[in-house]
Amino acid sequence: MSTDAFGEVNRKFMNERGKAMFEEEWTQKMAQQLRDCLQTNVDWIGIRKLSDDGPPVKMMDYACGNGVVTRALFDSVDIIRGVDISDAMVEEYNRLVRESGASPERVHAVRGNFLDSSTSGAVSGSDFHDVDVIVMSMALHHISNPEELLSHLVQRLRSGGVMVIIDYIKTPSDDLSAWNHAHAHDDHATERSAPVRTVHKMGFSPDEMKKFFSDAGCKAGSFDFRPYKEPTHIPESVTKVKGGLDMTFSIARAWKL
């Protein structure tokens, strides 16, 4: 049975602090940016068009949190299934779905982790296979083995389905190096913020992303990568870097063979 020790660190953090984190000013600003990024790139992403007489368009919102991606793309798909490592985030996601009036048949989240086989039962149903689009937003940098995870995710797509990753772009910033240095030393845990301890790698280059998609089984030539138009500010309280950090995220996509 495969397990994910680093994922368990993230699960505990999000169970304890996830809901409050989504209420912070900087994360709400980022949520607005993510919504804008997704909605302005719907055609570029290449989601299969809604059809009255065809099969429903299915989306998986992986590492769904409280549903930022789901709310952004709600009108572009028929069925959405959220998956998150955190029990508390799944509960919050489903609570917000109920408040929106959407039916659980259309939108619902479950706890799952594709790097931990002990959670596989929750994501074994037909709603989690032959998916048209899978979106993973601002979570890959929390994953200990992104190559393996992307491979599992792409397996869940239908042929021609699209994989979408939104995450920070790797930067040569000395400040970011300091953040990663702080993250690397467990004996300094009292000097670091808890969010930093959940980060495995702070950002990815276009070439890294392209290789992830290719190795996972996406179509050669279908990969594309777009930086978002403005940076997002991560405050000092999170980074423990004086003044915080301004970082730019990208949206990357490719289609399954």
C-alpha cells in the first residue's frame, strides 16, 4: 500500500488552518486572480463544449480547497467532482456548494490523495474516470512527487481530455532561496511559519512543466504555458521573508493522447 507522509503534513495543516487561510486578504486577492485567469483562458484550455445531446462534460477539481476553481468554471461544465487531501476542506467545499443551491449530483467533493492508496476507494467511481478536464490550482508545489501525481491524474482523463496546472513560476530570487532554505531545516521550525513547512518546491519552470505533462502521457505539441498578467503578493507572515514576496503564477495545459 502506497502512502504519502508529506501529504499527511499538508492534510493536518489544512484541517487545522485551511478555512481561516482562505479568509485572509492575500488569499482572497489570489482567488480573484485565479478566477480571472481561468475564465479568460477557457477557450485556450480547450474544454469540450456543453452539449444537450452528448455525454456530460466532467471536470475534476483536484486539491480543490474550498472550491475556487469550481466556482470559476461552474458554467463551463456539467459535472464537477472535487478531491482534496483535507477532510475539513472537503466539508467546507460541500457546505459552500449547498449554500449555492447546486445539487450534489452536479457538484460534490470527496477526500482523496492519488499518492496514497488508502484513500483510493472514494475516487474509484465512474465520475472520477474518463474526465474531460482536470484542474489543479496552486497545489503542485505542496506535492512530494509531482511526476507521479501527474501520471495518476492524466490516467483519469478521457482520450483528448485536458490537464491544467496553475502554480508559481520558478524564480532566481534570492528571497525565494531564503524561503526554501528556511523550509529545509526542521530544527528551525519555531522560526518558520507553518505554511512554509507544507511546501515541497517553490515554483516550476516552463521546461519542468512540459516534461511533467509529457512523461504523464500528454500529446506532444499540445503543451502550452501562460504566465498570469500580474504577480500575487505573499505576506511576510507566511514567507518569513522581510516584506513578503511577489510571485507570478502560470497556467499550463496539455491534452491526453
